[in-house]
Amino acid sequence: MGRPNILGHRGIRGRLENTLPAFRRALKYADGIEFDVRLTGDGKPVVHHDDSFYADGSVYRLRALSLRELWKLHPLGRLVPTVSEVLRAFPGVLLNIDVKEMEAVERILKLVERHGSLENSVFSSENPEVVKAIIGECPECRAGLSIVGYSSVPWIPRLKGMGSIHVPIDAVSYIGYRPLVVLLRTLRRRGLEVYLWNYRMNELAWIPRLLPLADAVISDNPAWLRKCFYGRGVSKGGDGSVGAR
């Protein structure tokens, strides 16, 4: 197995995450980028993690705003990109597109296909029904389930045609380290790619231990990962033998 790909989690996590500047910065160190997709009230696919945002003492829901209203009211303004802007800005770049809403599935698939980016895109969602819809509408697309807790696990054998599982590093906190390693080994034996992603964990401490069991790492700070580990050959070490039979 070669070195796992590095993807920038929302580009680089922080104030400008999920914006073109964050993606450009991430790609100085990463092989690709991960970003979240939702729809505005007028049906425009935009890059935004939450379904709402806070500004000027009020909470605004994306689905209640047009794209122009979103840009006017959002604290980041015009920096909130449309998916079209991302696809135009980064042709050929490895993309992990996290689809947050069922209503966005058809639009995002058509958009990615129109830009000729299907081959370099992986679609994921924590919603199994969204993953099922992506596979149903685009059987040739690469799609995977993002695990967000115990409730996600029973869906793994039920999602036929799925190519990847997106596993949070913080799973170690509720299933334990050894069971997590065994899970990752089992997933890969079943022919599924493993994408590790970070959620409130010290990735500098955990990623080198899990790296041999990953096909990609969605990193909060790909610069740290590239400088601290990939230059030292850590991808060939780690604890990949834990749980081996």
C-alpha cells in the first residue's frame, strides 16, 4: 500500500474553513480537500457545514435565504463559495464532498458531472439514506458513509455499492483503541477504503498510530501532518499489527 492521501478538512479548520482561501492553503500540503454541501433557499449548492449561522444577534437558516441574501448576511460574506466556484477553482484536485442534505443529491451530482470532476470526487454523508441515494443515482460514483456513532455501524453491510467508510478518530474514545484498529482492519478486508477524519482529537498523537490502516486522512491541519509525519516515513510504521491474526 502507498502513502495515504492527505485531505484538508474543510480546507484548514478555523475562521476561514470551507472557503477558497482555506482550500488554497491546504493544497500547499494536501493531496485534496474535503468540504460540506448544503442548498440555499433558491436551490444553489454552497459550501457550508451547518444548516444555519449566527450574525448580528440573529440566527439565519440557509434554506430560508437566497444565495444573494446569504452573502449579504453571513459574517464571511462573499467568501462563502458556491460548489461551482470550488469545481472551477480546483480542476482535477481530489475532492471529498460531504453531502449534508437529501435535497442536494441530484443537484450536486449533476454539477460535478458537468464540470468533469466525477473521477476525482468521493461523495460521503453521515445520513445513510443520502449515501443510498447517491449510489442509486450514480452507480459509478465513489460514495461512502461517515460514521458518527454506534448507530452508523449496522448500515455498513446494508449499503451495497459503497466504496469507503469515513471513520472519526474520536471513535477511540467510545469503542477503545484496540477495537478501533480491529474495525479498520475488518473494513479494509471487505474491500472498503478507510478515510480517517478528525473531530476534537489530537491528530498529531493519534494519526501516526492509525496511518497504516488508512487510505486517506482528512486532517484539520495538513501542514502539520505533512511536516511532522509524512517526511519521517511514519506511514510505514504505526500500530497496524494490533488485532492481527
